[in-house]
Amino acid sequence: MPSDIGSSADVVEANDCFVKKKNKNEKIKAKRNLEIVFERETEPIEKAYTKIIRYQFYNLKLIILNYIDKTVNFSPLTSFGILFYMSTIKTKISEGKVVEILQKHFDPEIVSVIRLPGGEMSQAFSFVSEQKHLVIRFYKEDTSFEKDRYAHDHFSSEIIPIPKTHVVGHLKNDGLFYSITDQEKGKNLDQLDQTTREKLIPQEIEILHALHSSNIKQKGYGWWDKNGWAQYSSWQESLYAKKEHVDSDFFKVNKQYAPEKKDIEIVYKKMLELIPKMPNIRHLVHADYGMSNIMSDGENITGILDFGNSIYGDFLYDVAWLDFWMSERKYKEKFQKFYEIKKIDVPDFETRILCYQLHMGMGILGFFIMSEQKEKYELSKQRLFGLF
């Protein structure tokens, strides 16, 4: 992996040249020049992320995504559709501040922490205390942290490795909550090479199936709270509740997306047609079972993270999620084969997958609108509108 990236001035000049070129051959040459500028060793690569946001170069973003993909085997598509190099709503906190917090609230012997990659909203750091490898995460709300605690206490097993939550605390002066959990061995799947990721797919499927088979003690359908309770009386009712989300996120938050209102309404109408056909079944659904939330040591999956979006409903929702963002990995076909081998009857498979992809796709677009992430919005929109 190259350690550096071209200077800011060179990037600006090269990008301007690329944008202004109209002739196809000139455009190709200008693009290559932009790639060469990116590859120069004059700035630490970490500055690339800041530069991407600072100059808002859509073409440069794609080049950097492609370059990193080729160089370190990252995939531009992860659990939420796009690799999150620079989240616009991510919790910001320094390493020094984290050490200070840990010394005051957890272990006075802590002297250093390591910032961890990933996460769209929370920020995580690893550290060692009394020879135990731990992770501390920060966010403005504690619900996701409490759901992680509940998930470990009620659903973790030898087959389903969910990290134990030791502490959930509140930093009132900073307006932040924190969670301290065990650190599982290995890396997130999106940090592993393609060959290793492919090798781990059978384990992903087995673990997800075990998760879907969990015993749910509390009542309700849809999103569940920190005590395991969900508010809806049926799976269909929880799916219909998307209308409130659509009205608030799509048509009110950001007016610049108003031209897409008709397209969104078409998607929404199609989803409403399909919801009555969905089975009223109740399983534990992760709802964010992607590469950034799965840990592995390269041989085995060692941890399942982040139950903040978890719901009770149709287990195919997770399959639809994986296929929505990583269709090239043939998850849908592999799960169908898995169910056939296990002799699990899954009627209306394709119809259910389509309904859930329309449902989650609208939520994803709404999220990217709220967080003002236009490029991610555009890529997600293409996937959603291409479903039917």
C-alpha cells in the first residue's frame, strides 16, 4: 500500500483539468494524470481522507476508492454500501481525551489507546487493562451500547461470538456515552483480503442462521430496545411504519433531493404492494450484518458486533441486506442452497428479498440525506432504483 498521496495543489490542478476535458481521449489522459498525482509520495495517505471531503471531488473519490481496493484488497462496498473513509457525522474525540477518561472512570494505569477504523457514527479505541484486550466506544446515545449488552447476555453462544459489555457510562460534560467491551481477536472482514473473505462465507452463513434461530424472550416485532422489547404487534406493521421515516427523511430534511420524490414514491408504492405478502414470522435479525461488523482471525469468525439496528422479524431481511450491497458475492444464491441442504422451506423467497431491499433501501437513502453524504446517496440510489 503506498504511504503517500499527491499534494493538495497538484490534486486541485489535476482534477480541474480532468473535469474540463470534453474529448474522450483527452479525458482518458487527464484521468491518468489525476491517478499519477494521487500516487505521488508527498503527503501521508491519512490526509487523503481529509482532502476528499475538503475539495468534494467526486471523480477523485472514485479513483481513490478503486486504487485502495486494488492495493489493499478493500472493497468499496461494505455493510452499509460504501466503505466509510470519512463519516460526516462520526463522533470526534482525541486519543488524549480517551486516556484521560479511562484513567478517571476505569483504570488509572492506562497510558495509551489505539484508534480503530470503521463505524459511521461511533468512534472506537482499543486498549489493554490488566492484560485484557478491550475496546471503548463513544457516541451521543447509549441505546446501541445497551443493545449490544443485551445481545451478549441473551444471544451469545459458542456458535455466536458476541463481545461481552463490561461498562456503559455517561460523560455528562461531554454529551457522550461510552461502552467498554472485550476485544475479539483479528480484524473486521473488510480489512482482510478477498480470498480470505470468500473462505469465511460458509461460517458467515452458519452463524447468521444460528442467530436467526435464537430464543427471543420478549414480545413484539421490529426494532427492539435495550430491554429486548419491540413495539409492533406484527411484522407487517413494523414494515408499514417506514412511511413516517420516508416522510421525514426524504422530503423534508434536504430540499436538493426533491426531484427524486416521484422515484421514491414509486419504490414506496411497490413496497406497500408487497408487504401484505410477507410472512408474519419472528426471528432475531441483525439488520447490519456486514463486513465491518464481523471479526475474524483469518481462519474463524471471532466476533459479531453492533446490534444497534437489530430487529425481530423475517430472517430473510439479513439475506436481503447482504445481497443489496454485495450481490457479486452471490449471498442470495448461497443462502438458498444452504436452506435446501438444511431442508428449510422458504416460500416466496425472491418476493420477500425484493420487499426488504426496497424497505431498507429507502432507509439507507434517508440516512445519507440526513448525514449529507451525496456520493453515498447517489450510489445507493442507483442500486435501489435498479431493483425492478
